[in-house]
Amino acid sequence: MRKLSFRASLNWFAALIFLFLFGEIVFAQVLPAPIPVLLDGVEIYRAVAADSAAARAEAARVENILAELRAHAGEPERIRLQERDGVGIVLLDNAEVLAVKIENRAFPELSPLANALALREQVLAGAPRLPADVRSGEEELLLRLLLGIIYPVLLLVILRLTRFSLHKWERNWRKAALQWITHFAGRSGLSAKDIQARRIINLLSGIERLVIYSMVFILISFAWFALFPQTQELAKDVLNVVIRSGLSVIGGTVRMLLLLLYTLAVLLFTYWLNRQLSRRRSQKTLPGILKDPLVYFLLRSGLWILALFLILFPYPGVPRLFAVGLLLLSLLAALIALRPLIEEIASGIYFNNIYSLKAGDRLTVDGVSYQVQKPGLIHLRALRKEERHWLPYSKILKADLSMAEKPREKQA
């Protein structure tokens, strides 16, 4: 097969470009230009069809649909949007009234669903606003009667009936509870057991009445307000407040009980571990390193510190503050414990800065002659009569010091 030359390839490429441009021109002549659909002077839709007459008919149909949507725009929740296969669907209630396809977009840079959303907003923007709450004089008077007179009287009657029912209920358990509490108080040796028992019974009765009256009040209020259309919003508010407050109280109570149980469990476990360590120490069965009093004390203290950290762990931010505070206390304790060592190191730095000693030098401390063997970090190692000694720098500085040679000043 013969290969095409470079000139022939260019000719074929130019021919393909010409055919493409020719097809675009012919296609543009066959399909008519889209007809814009305006609402309040804003283009929100483009009607496209096979010919210009069909496109104008489609534009008229869309205008009628927009007029119908504008008529129902006083209730915005009825006009909804949906996307299906890349097409933005406009629904009135549950009926599909308009489909915004790719070729119908008034804003080509946006998706069909975004164009449908812009169409809905334009429909709602010019809709007449209904008054928020318009009641006639008869409805206002009826609402005042329902809330101001009938509702309080009904609530008092129902609470009174509840009171009578509670009396019958209390007669059944008060006597038995009073006898049981009196008997228990007598066995425990409490004085004035009858008076104490009656106080406990009265307290329980008060709590019972408070709970029952509150429940009756909430139920009656919600049922009464939900019964009439004028007060249904108030019923929703009452229900939301009651449920939110109740769930908050229940959640807080449960969380407090769980935290209390968790704290008790950690404390009991730590106490048990300390008792086991103490028992094994008294029986002398601890491992070798734990027999050291310092290690034993640090281990028991560490257990209680770890227990305190675990108790504070459920509280956000508190464990970090506790750890930082514990670290600062540990650093302070370490500085206090290492104070003599730090003083010796500082004395050694000062002494070696003033006197440049080296091995073989001789010095006399409080009348005792020593031969320097090696200057250390916290002491000076020296020989006296073939015996090795470690002289602390603080002792050397406080003693009567003399050297065989004059001290050499450190040059700047």
C-alpha cells in the first residue's frame, strides 16, 4: 500500500475542515434560532423546535405555563424542582408542568437544574404577597374565647378530676407505705418514727402530684391547641419546647449518672490495685525493683494520678490542662530535688573558669595536700597518699585553698 505524501495529507485535512464548516452552515439554516421566553422582561427560557412556527407555539405554551405558576406562587411550597437524566423538571404539586433541557437554557453556563431554579425564583419574585395572618372579627373573638375563657375553665375542671382520682389512688398506697416506713424506722432505732414516716410520705406524695399535674397540663394544652386551626402553630411550639426540654433533662441526667458510675468504677479499681500492692508488700512477694521504698511510693502515686486523669478524660479540654499542670508540678519538684546537684555543677563551672586545673597539679584544702587527678562535673577527683578522693566544688570554694602554682586567669 502506497503511503500518502505530506502535500496529499494536507489536502485531505483541508477538505475535512471544509466539509465540517459546510455542514455547520447547512445545519444552522435547517434549524431555526431559539425563541426567548420572557417573564417580567427577563429571559428565562428558550423555545427550540424543528421550524419557526413550532418554536413560536412552544414559546406560547411555556408562557401559559409560567402564567399558571405565577397564579399559584402565593404558596411557594407547591412549586418544586426535580432533576432527571440531566433535565430540570418543574412541578406544580406532583404534576410535571415544564422540562428545562440543555437546549432550553437561558443561561448556558449553568446546568438545566440551575436554570429551572432561576425560573422558579423569577416566578416567585413577581407574585403578589399574601398577608401573613388575616383574621376576621369573628375569628379573633372566637380565638380570644378559646384561649382566655374556655381553655382555663377546661384545664381547672380536668385538674380537679385528676385530684379526686389521686385521692383514691393515694389511699391505696399511703397506709401500706406508712406502716412499712414506720416499721423500718423502728428497727433502725430512730426516734419520732411516726413523724419521720409522715414526712417521707408527704414528700413522695408531693413529687407524685407535681409529675402528674405537669403531664396533664402538657397533654391538655397540646390537645386543645392542636384541635383548632387558629392555634395549631401554638401547639407545635408547645410540643417543640416540651420535647426539647424533656430530652435535654433526660440526656443530662443519663450523662451525669454514667459519669458517676464511670468515676466510681475507676476509683474502686485503683483502690483495689493499691490494696493488692500493699498486701503483696506486707507478704514480701513483690518483685525486686518494687521493694525499693522510692519505687513503691512512685508506683502508688502514679496509679492515683492515672485514675484522676481517667476521671477527667470525658470532660473536653480538662485532661490537657491536668497533664500540663502535672508536668509543671513535676518540673518544679525535679528542680527542688536537683537543687544540690545544680549548685555543685554551677560551683564547678565557676571554679574551673577561675582555676584552670589539670592532671598533676597540687592544691591544699584546709591544710590537706591533694594531687589533681581529673576535674569532674560535680566534684574534683584527687589523690592523697595514694588514696583517691572526690572533693565537692562547693567544699573547695568554702575551704582555705592554696595551690603550688599561681592560678592562671582565663584569657579573654
